[in-house]
Amino acid sequence: MPNNGYPGGSKSRVNRAGDAVRAEMATPDDTFAIEQWRAAHRAVLNTFQAILRTRLRKANVTVAQRHKRRNTIFNKLQRIPGMQLSRMDDVAGCRIIFNNVKQLNTFRRRFHRAHFNHKLRNAVDKYDYITNPKSTGYRGIHDVYEYDVNSEAGKPLKGLYIEIQYRTLVQHAWATAVEVVGLITESQPKFEQGDARYTEAMAYASEILARAHEGLKGPFPNLNDREVVERFLALDQALTLMSTLRGLNRTMGVASDNKNWLLIIPPDGQLDIKSYRDAPDALRALFQYEKEMPESDIVLVRADTSAEVKTAFRNYFRDARDFVKLMDSGCEKLGAAGRRTRALTVRP
């Protein structure tokens, strides 16, 4: 990264590089500019995760951070033709997984009152997908901050964005399962791509989890409990979704004192894990593996312990056990409620 200029050269240079990627005409100079720009987000991530961990040190929650995958950045440029790369606000991301919605909302309100120069870029309710779930069933809350710094050395980073994701354990279990479905099928329900039945099934699953475990509503608030369960079970019977998720390999062991991790999924689907003590070494390795393995799905993440890595990024371990357990109890709970409601409306 340049010591006295915007990472990648300038915002316009980064945007031109993104346009070249979109047009499938990127040169090595374009790739180099994008890598400089991506790498600069590491310092922003480290700053925010330190702030978050300090404020959450007694809260018994999971905090993790990740660099957005190169392939995901490129795919997003293709999906959103008008997006300028320099304004992509989720290249750097911190994820906090809370025990429940009340804990999540309490922390977020306090964090919004924090005394620092970093600017919250969105209205408080703009990315509140708990109050207003996405049609896909995604629930959680996002905030986008613009990094601000007064030091001379940090000036090149000023204006970079970071996204904070707030989720509960229930919401994270669902989001993990959606990612796993994208890994084990030819569909991507997260992006509403492929077989639409997977997207629909996961949307009904989100409704079940919201009602059964959080007392909330999802993307189908007007359906009754019985209808939601019946529609999910009909799709599940056609797709054998739950039995497939039950049959996945259990989480593989990870043990290391290092805090920087590369999670690599090549085309054959076999997860490879590499850990690094120092962030610069991890970042260099990321860029090298992306060049050597362009068809692989590679993400750089950071967490204090290997257990936090597995919790925050269960999708890479194809671990949907929490989702399966919550769905089993959720369907039973709502199904029983539906049967009671139906019994009360039937006259002898």
C-alpha cells in the first residue's frame, strides 16, 4: 500500500480496475490495484475487531472478521452492474453472534453512541433484516462504517468501509445452512440462483426458526404456523434437504494458537485449512493461493481461537447441525401449535 496515497492508486483507479473485471478485460495492473486496495482493509478490520472485543469482553459472544473473497467481489460486480468497486462496503467485515435478539439490540444501541471518529454511514433501520426480513429469509442487522483516522501513517486508509454483521445464534444457524446448501448443490439460495425450490424452502425454514425460537416473524408473516410447516415439509420431501444436511461430515478438528486462518475449498469440495501467526503472512498467502488456485473458494478470517473460527464460519466446515436441531424442534413446536389451533376451530 502506498504510504502517501489511496490504496490501489486512487478511487478512480480502483473503479477502473473493477470495471475491467466486470468486462472480463482486467490486466495485471488492474489486479495489482485491486489487491492493494483489498489488502489495505486489513488494518481497518484489525481496528474494529479490537474495538468490538474490548466492548464485548464479558458478553460471552463470538466475534470474528473476514476479508471478502476475491471471487465473491468479482461476482458482485457482475450482479450489480452500476456498482463502483471503491464503494463496495462489505470487503471488510466483522461478525458478532449474540445469544438472543435483546442482547444484540442492546449492544448495537450502545455501540451507536460510541465516542470515536468512524462514521456510521447508514440510517439505523436501513439494514435491519430482523424487523424486515429479506424475501430469501435472511435475518440479521448490518451497519456500515467509514474509517476515519488522524495519524499521518493512517491517512491512506481514511474513507475505507467496513461492515458489521449482527446475528443471533438462531439467525447464524440459518445463514450457515444457506451457505452449505450453496456448497453441496448447484443452486445458490443466498443469491436466488439455481433451483428456486431451495430458496423457497430456506425462506420457510427462516419463518419457522423466527417463530419457534425467537417469537418473531420472517418473510411470510401472514401465514399461520401450520401452513408454514406444511409448505416447508412439502419442499423438503421433494428436495430431501434435511436428510442431506443430516448426512454431512462432522466438523473436522482444528487446533492452533494462531489467529489468522485461510479456509480453502477446491473444486473437489475437500476443505483445506492453513493458519498463520502474523496477519501480513496470511494476507500474502491469500493472494498467492488465489493466483495458484483460481477455481477454489478461499477466504481469510481472523478469530481469537479455533473454536471461534468453527462457530463463525461453520459453512466452510459443512456443519449444519445447529440448523437441523433447531428445525427439528421448531417444526415440532409449530406443528403442535397448528394442530391445537385446528382442533379448536373444528366443531363436533
